[in-house]
Amino acid sequence: MTTAPLLTGHRLTLARVVSVGVLGMLVLGVLGALVAYPSRQVALALVCVLPCPVIAWFSLPRQIAPFSPGVPAAAYLRSMVPPLVVVALVSLGGWLLSLAPS
């Protein structure tokens, strides 16, 4: 049974930089929206998207290559929880931004 990581070395570094860069730009955009249009909904959206770059940074090394022989389904499930949390938080933040008064 092997749970070899999906990304290692240079590819892991590149994936981390790109992921955190994209999510960081999202956080800066929501922060800009909060400064331009202060409201409770935008503040809650910022709270939702703020931890996303950190979660992405620390969860990328734990990703397991798909269809590896002998890997139990529970290991795949554990490796997929952090990315799904990021997707859920970004979606919730987007929904909250759509509710904000303009």
C-alpha cells in the first residue's frame, strides 16, 4: 500500500506559488471591495476567503496521485477534504459578495 504524494519537488513549489497567488489575488479583491463598499456581507466574504491561501499551501503536499494501486478510499478522502473546503469557502464568499449592497 503506497500513498505517494501527487506533487513533489519543483512541481510542488510551482503549484504552491500559483495556487497561493491566485487565491491571494482573490483575497486582495475582496479586501478592495471592503474598502470601497464597506458592509457586513463583504466583511464576512473576506473572513471566508482569507484562510483559503493558507489551506491550499499546506494541503498540496498531502495530495495523493489518483488511481494508485493499493490506496484505500479513506486516504483519498482525507487528501481531498482541504481542497473541497477551499472550494466551499470561495463559493460562500462569492455568495456573500452577491448579497452585499452596492
